[in-house]
Amino acid sequence: MSKITIKRIQSWKNKKLFSAITAYDFTTAKIINKSKIPIVLVGDSAAMTSYGYSTTVPISMDEILLVTRAVSRGISSSLVVGDMPFGSYQHSVSAAVKNAGRFLKEGRVSAIKLEGGILVQSKIRKIVNCGIPVMGHVGLTPQSVNQLSGYSVQGKDLSSAQKVFDDARAVEDAGAFSVVLECIPEELAQKISASLSIPT
């Protein structure tokens, strides 16, 4: 399989269903590399699966870059996406750009993912303008576990559904090439997917 690119993924919108998978180590990456799954996310969930933390919040840039480099070494064809950890982009636009750049330079990924919608729109826009592809992430955002009081379905009532919808639109407007819709009702996911021009 030839190397998967952002443009290729975007060309699948409304034409082809495709999968994404999460990986945290070289051995798993080598297995995935044979599977033809087009997107491999090095998730901040490595905090729990690899480092033994109780949530995704504590993982540092250095910790996630360690597993990101291992995964990148095992993948030759899939698009590898690095997951920006909590605290690496919320503080400022400049911090967001700097840490996104570290993922490309040190982690050898082709894109980054970050959580949030309207509140991180300016950061997504600046990262994209610096030449770094961004995957958005709305709905259940695990880095906000303390604010959300746990992990639960988001967008179940009209006002919260509108917020998820608006966040997804903000991510697209900022220049993200795709967006993760996590733990939201199926009907809402379908509505968002139909209204966006980027893959979900």
C-alpha cells in the first residue's frame, strides 16, 4: 500500500468508509502496518495503557513522544497522528505550535490531534497555517474528565448537542482535515458528518 496522505483521506469523504486504530508501541505498529488501516493514532490514552495513570491528564510531552517515536518506526504506509497531551496546547497559541512541531520533528508523525472546538479554534488555525495538519476531536473529550465529572455520552439534550455541532463546525472552519466524534448519539454524529466537508 502506498503512503496514505491527508489529501487521500479527504478524498474519501462521502465515497468510502475507513478505519483508524490506536497504537502505543513498535510491535503493535508492525502488526498494524500489515493490516492496511489508513490512520494510526498515537493516543494520549497511552497515559493509562502504557504508563499506568488513571486518566489521560498526567501524560507529558516527553512521555507521549517516547511511544510516538516507537510507533512511527513501525509504520510505513498509514498516516500516523500524534495526540497532543493535556497542557501542551491550552496555554497559548505559541505553545500549541511549538508542541505540534515537536510531534512532527521528534515523533515523526504526519499530523497531530487535539481536543476541543470553538475554544481551540485559533490554535488549530495557527498550527495549520504553520504547515502542520490537524485532526480535531469533539464530543467526549477525555482531557476534560475532571470538568465533565467522568466519561459519559455528550450531546444528549438539545443545548449540548448544539454545542458539539458548533464545535465540529469550528474545527472545520479552522482548517482541520478531519474530526473525531467521540461518545455522542448516533443521530447527532450522522447530522454532523452530513454537514461537514471533512471526514469524521
